[in-house]
Amino acid sequence: MWVYEKKLLYPVEVTTCNPMLARYIMEQYGGADGELAAALRYMNQRYTVPDKVIGLLTDISTEEFSHLEMLATMIYKLTKDATPEQLEKAGLGAHFVNHGHSLFYENAGGVPFTTTYIQSKGDPIADLYEDIAAEEKARATYQWLIDISDDPGINDALRFLRERENIHSLRFREAVELLKDERDRKKIF
Amino acid sequence: MNASDEEWNLLKKVQQMDFVVVELTLYTDTHPNDEEAMNQWREAIKEAKKVRKQYESRFGPLSLLSVPSKQAIEVGWHWNSTPWPWQR
């Protein structure tokens, strides 16, 4: 089970309304390499991986949900005061007529989230390699977001998230090595 | 420093200390035999608990695992009280 914490993993400070930036950030909210995809992917894979890596998949998946909340906070704050005209100018006219000012799991192009973005293969090495790739793709997306954004508060939070992708990738690589060691030991005895 | 600045700064401190726990938990997941890291992890949990207690006794629980303090109840704290994290 999970218990809600009434705080963000890392502070998100936004002072300026910027619906265009919000739309770009949606890529990491409901896109193929985004936080929702990551959280759901690991949470599903954890049931059939060796015991040694269940903790890691559980803990990283849980952290991804806290990243999702940080992104939701950014999108909410960047759009809450925007007029329909401003949203339309930012390319969110179609979003507005379908969802109003509410959030939705879709990418920067307005494509709704789909589980076809993610896999669960029942093969721990295949799963972990997908997870490493997912973290690297998310890291790259964060870099492009930082490059295109000039909001200092948002960039501070995006840099934090980019670094977390690096750490998760590293931990998944270590998990692969733990499983390989175990496999090799079995061959010896 | 007004009350809301004080609250925000103490919350940031909680976020910092909790993050240390998050980070060390992931590290020890893949380095279970690193005794030095395990010690740091145990210490980090203790430190985070202290700072959380400081925050929660004055401003109310951050989760439903904490008992509301007398002080928090006196100032009218409810679980449903604003601000939620995205309203700050």
C-alpha cells in the first residue's frame, strides 16, 4: 500500500504563467518516456523479477510517482491563470475544449497516454535493459526541456529531475550486474 | 521572518532530510553489503524523523502516519487544510 505525503519530493517554484512551457512539460507527464510510463512500468515488472531487485523496482517506481506530482504541479501552476486565448496561442486550444483547465495524461503533441509505450517481459534482463533505456530517454527529454525553458524556478526543478534519471539509470545497471553475478555463480556450482 | 516563511523553510528542511533517505535507500538496494552506507542510511532515517517531528508538531501532520499535536489542533489543523503541495 502507499501513504500520501503532503509535500513534494523537491520544491517547485513558479511565478509566471506560461502555457507553452506547460505543454512542453506534458511530454514528461503523459509521454512515451515520461514519469507515468516509468512508474507504471516498474510497478508491474517488480512481481516477476528476482528477489534481489524487487526493492529497487518498488522504490524507483514510488519515486517516479513523486516526480509525476512535481510535473503536475508545474503544469497546473503554469496554466491555472491562462485565458482560453492564451491557451490557444500555446497550442492548447484542443486541450482546453476537451479538458478545460484540468490536467490530462497526454504528451506535448496532445496524444493521450497509452500502455503500448511500456513492456513487462517476464525476463529480468530484458526488463532491466528497457528500464535503463527509459531512464536515459527521460534524461534526454529533461535536457531538451531545460534548453527550451527560460523559467529559473522550473529549470531548477527540471535539473533535479534530470539528475534523478542519471541515478536511476546507474542503479538499474548495478541491478543487471547483481543478476549476472548470481547467474554466473549458479553455473560454477 | 513571518510564520509562512518559517513554515516553508522548515518544510524544505523536511524535504532535504527525506531526500537523503530516498537516495540512500536506492543505493543500499544495490549495495547491501556496504556497511558504511547502511550506517548512513540508518542515521538519515533518524535525522529525517527529528526534523519531521519539529515541523509536524507546529504545522500538523504531513501524512496520516503521524499523530496530530495539541498545538496543531489548537491552530485549527485538519488533514484537508490547504495548501496542498501544488497550491503553494
